[in-house]
Amino acid sequence: MDNPANKQTIDRVNKGLSRRYRAERRFRIFGASAILLALSFLVLLFSSIFSTGYKAFQQTFIQIDIFFDPAEFTRENLSTANFPGLIKSSLSVMFPEVTSRGDRKDLYYLISPGASFQLMDVLKENTALIGTTRKIWVPANDDVDMLYKGNIDRTRPESERRINDNQLTWLDKLSAEGRVKKRFNSSFFTSGDSREPELAGIWGATRGSFYTLLITLSLSFPMGVAAAVYLEEFAPKNRWTDIIEVNINNLAAVPSIVYGLLGLAVFINFFGIPRSTPLVGGLVLTMMTLPIIIIASRASLKSVPPSIREAALGIGASKMQMVAHHVLPLALPGMLTGTIIGMAHALGETAPLLMIGMVAFIVDVPHGITDAATVLPVQIFLWSDSPERAFMERTSAAIMVLLAFLFLMNAAAVFLRKRFEIKW
Amino acid sequence: MESFLEVTDTVYLSLHQKDTILPDTKGKTLHKERETVGKPFVENPRMTCREVNVYYGEKRAINDVSIDIAHNEVIAMIGPSGCGKSTFLRCLNRMNDTVEGCRVTGDIRLDGMDIHDKSVDVVPLRARIGMVFQKPNPFPKSIFDNIAYGPKIHGLAQNKSELNEIVETSLHKAGLWNEVKDRLQQPGTGLSGGQQQRLCIARAIAVSPEVILMDEPCSALDPIATAKIEELIAELCEQYSIVIVTHSMQQAARVSQRTAYFHLGDLIEVGRTDRVFTNPSHQLTEDYITGRFG
Ligand SMILES: Nc1ncnc2c1ncn2[C@@H]1O[C@H](COP(=O)(O)OP(=O)(O)OP(=O)(O)O)[C@@H](O)[C@H]1O
Ligand SMILES: [Mg+2]
């Protein structure tokens, strides 16, 4: 330390030190603020979706007194009997003062058109009800629902709201009798799409998504892994494999709508696979996720240390045994993660499915891969396009369901990675 | 330290008992460009290599190397870094086949069988010529499975008890049995570095090879673990031929009966270890041994 040159160097280093620390601090602040910004966007997104979406999980119901007249309803004619008329007559009995044609129409409007199907189901389940009078909760129309959820302002002039003064009086009377109630909206989770918001549910779209992803997974995972293993472990490294590699990377970057057009041309027009079905949707999404899975699988194969390969070959394992016994088990967690991320991608994909007709309005819940179906993101798209106010909250609710599935899938990816990761 | 002395003693004794190694002569080799001095050939060899050349793409990494490997001997390969020791070693069990762009020419025989012959399958060949690598590379499986893997894929055990026996004898031979007998089901990667390397040796032994190739097996180990491996090598040469690449000349002197010195892809000198280290015939060998370069 006595050496003056030495001391000079140390001084110089110390001078530069504070500048270096400043740079580091600056960088940290940038990083932290970037994360903060991203988080605040996320919070904004979630809070806006949740604040509108949670209401869709409740639905307003109205209790009406129903007399199942044995003259009209018998065990035999339940499927053809006039249930809409039953509701109308019941309402007329409850509101005898409503006589004019227009007023009656307004009165009937309060109850959802789906209520008659509900009554049919009730009666089919329990034919003993014929001949009795029952108090039955039926879903209210979406505008009534909106009123009770505070989305229709009573104080506005009558002409500017979708519930008129008469209807308000009737509803107030029903409320006073305790005949209006908000209940858990189970039909949102059990029914297919509908023109009536209060009847529309996501079960159809969920099943559609499930079948579509099933096809996608069962095709793209084995194909992707096989392609990756071949390219990484068996293929000679030459110009051809280079070209293939570049093109796989290109495919991963192709806009998804292009896959939709390709699917339309190839699967529907050429092979004649029925349109709007999970089968054709799954095929299109397979084309889309395949490159993602191949790239992820190759990366995780590359990360398996070569010493393991040498060890296996060194005691006389064949190449196939080396791959199957040693390399694949080590690469599998990475492959699964990549696959699940690809699947999550496919679950959220809309554009290519529009091209192959999965955007059709489909009421029936699909029961197989060849039934016409739609998927969750397309359902969201359809609902967000509908003019009814009540569809808005259903859009948000459907987004919540979709996000829940995505979170589940990502959690599964993390779990699988942790579970199958082999510690050194 | 006591065991250390023991090691050197055993080696010293066995060195004088070996009679398969011929006395040094100034006999010529088949070498074309640079002659190998010393005595690269033996009577009744286990492996013979004649005019072996190895190319990485255009680059030639091994030039016309001819050498024999005797039965039950330890032959050490020394030489400066990058001179092709590992490359040559990997020719012997055709591990170079797996290296992209690597080409091997020349004639290599195991017990008279040309290992490059079309009728020879590399899979059983690698079972007959085992390999231990520089860095211990146990499979990320249990200790038992590490050893049992080779016998399993080659179908060496008829049933479970035979397999258990193979595992136990291999671990005994590798001097690891007492240390791991209570934890056979624990991962092999959880052992210490030296234990892992002995596990790898046990794994190679388990398929009953004839030759064991070792590429700097002790370079990642501390002196105590190294002494254990050296002791093991001295014992193993009773049954196997061992080719060991090492950077430590002391190690070569301690464990081997013959030493081969490589320089820039050429085999410069081969001879009895004591002779090569005390009285090298080639200038390059002398320079390397006396530490003038390398
Ligand atoms: N896969 C490869 N591709 C191209 N060249 C290689 C490859 N492996 C080795 N070489 C070259 O071949 C020559 C011999 O390498 P090798 O690994 O056999 O040396 P070595 O004697 O084992 O060295 P060290 O003592 O450092 O391990 C070196 O010049 C090296 O650069
Ligand atoms: Mg080497």
C-alpha cells in the first residue's frame, strides 16, 4: 500500500465506483418501474373485468303461482303442451287489473321466454304436480335483471328506459310480496348459447373448447415431440435440416388467421370435414401449436447435458435406448411446459376459428368432435358483439371463466415441471 | 497417506511381475511421417491399432497412430493439451461415431476382430470396451439403477436376484459397496465426486467389458479420491485391460505399466513407464516430462 502508483489506481477505481453504483441504481429503478407499470395494467384489466363480470353469476328470478290444469296437462302431452300459455294465464290471474292487449304484452315481457321450458322440465320430473297450484321461481327477463342490478335508471324519463312505468309498478308489487329475488345463475354454467341473455350460458362453448383442445393436444403433442426428437437426436446436421429449422421458426410466427384460411381450404373444402366442428378446429389449432411445441421440445432436449448421452452410449445403449431411457425423461418437464403453453395459446385463439365457421350461433351443447360447436374466446367475441346490456356482463363473466382455465393450465405447467424435474 | 504408499507399492510389484510387455527395442513402426520410438507392439495383444487417422472435418487430429494394447495392462496416454489423447481413446470404442463431422480411418481390432467391419454392431462393442469419462456422469437415477442399466439392456441377468448379484459384485470391485450398500435406492447424483466416479467405473464393469477406457478419470477429484481410484485401477488390471488418459505424470507413473506420449496428433513414444520417465528416447518426450512445455 506504500506504493504511490498503487494508491493512485485505488483512488481512480474509487472515483469510478460511485458512477458504477449510480448506473446500477438507475437500471434497477427502470426495471422496477417497468414491472410496476405492467402490474398496474394487469390490475386495471382484472378489476374492470371482475367488476362487471361478477354480476353475471347472479340472476333475478320471479316467483309466480302456477296451476297445472289437468284439463290441459296430462302425462302424455308434456312435450307438446302449451307452457307459454300457462305462464301468461298465471300472470293474468296474479294481475287481474291488467286487461288491455298492450299492457298484457308488457306484463308477459317481465318473464323470460325460457321460463316455459323450465316449467316443462319441472313437470316432466314430477308429474304429481298436475292438478296442484305451486309457487315457482322462474327467471326474469334480462331487462328486469338489469333493473335489479342497477343498470337501468328508474329516474330517467320513461321513453329512455327499457322498463316502462307500468312494468315498474308491477315489479314493485311483486317485490313487496317478496316475489323477486336474485339467485345464483346456475344456467350460465349449464346451458349453451341463446338469444336471450338470461338463458345464455357458456357450457356449450366450454365443451366446444374441450373437444377442440383434446384434438389439438392428442395430435400436436406426439407429433411435436417426435419431430423434435428426430431433428435433435437423429437427423444429420446438414443444409436440409437447417432449412427445416428455419421454416419451423417461420411457421411459429405466421399470423393465426392464415392457419384459419389454410384450414378452410384444406380440411373443409378439400377433405370435406364438416365445418364449425371441434374436429376441424382442433386440426387448425394443431397446425398452429405444432411449431411452438417443436421449438419448446427441441430447446428442452438441447438442455439435457451431453454427458448423459455419452454415459448411455458408453455402456452400449443404442441411440433409441439413449433417447427413450435417459434423454426424454430429462427433457419431458420442459416439453410438457411448452405443450401446456401452446395449449393455453390455442385455448385463447379466435381468429382462425372464425374462418372455419366456429363463429356460428349454436344453441345445442356439443356431444362429440363432429357436432357443430363454438369455443370460449369465440363465445366472448359473439357476446361482446350483442346489443343487449345483459350480454356485457356475461362477456366479462365468460372472460373470467376463460382466464380461470388459463391460470389452471399455467399452474399445471408449473406443477408438472416441479413434479417431474429430476434433481442433480 | 498410508493407503497412498500402498498404492505405489502394489504398482511397483505388479510392474515387475508383468512379462507380457516386451523389453524395449529400437524397432520401427508402420509410421510414415513421424516415427514412434520405443515399443508400441506387444505379443498376443488385446487390441491392435494400425495407421489410425482421425479427421474433424478437414482437420486431421490423429496422424497414422499404430499401437497395441496388451492383456491385463494399464497403459497411460500423456501429452500436452489438444494433442489428441481423448480423440484417440474414443476411436477404440467408436464413440467418435457420435461426434458430428468426425471421420476415423485405419484398422482397429479387438481380439482380432475389426471393429469397423460392417458385421460389427457398435452396441455390443461398447459393452466389451467400457468407458469412464472425465467428469463423473452418473444417470440421474438410483445407485442401483445406474449399475443395473447396462446389464438390463444387454440382457445379462435372467432374473432379479442375478441382477442384484451383478450390482453387488460391480460395486465391490469398484470399492464402493461398503459406502453405498445402505442407500442403493438413493440417487447416484447425490454421491460425492469421487464416489460418483467410482460409481461410473462400477457401471462400466457391470457389463463385463474386456477393455476399460478412462479419460482423465481423476481430474475432477481431490487427492484422496484420486488415490482410491488409482488403487482401484491397480486392482482392476488383474481382469481388464485399461487405457487411461491423464495429465498427471505422477499418476501415469503410479498406475501404468506402459506409457504412450502423444504430440500434436502423433504418437511419439511408447515404452515401459519406468523407462519412459527415467530415460525417454525422444527429445519431445524428454521436453514434456522435464516440464519444458505442455
Ligand atoms: N468435436 C470436435 N470438433 C472439431 N475438432 C475437435 C473436436 N474435438 C476435438 N477436436 C480437436 O482435436 C484435437 C485433439 O483434441 P482432444 O480432445 O483429443 O485433445 P486432448 O489431448 O484430449 O486434450 P486435453 O488434454 O485438453 O483433453 C484438438 O486440436 C481439438 O481442437
Ligand atoms: Mg481430453
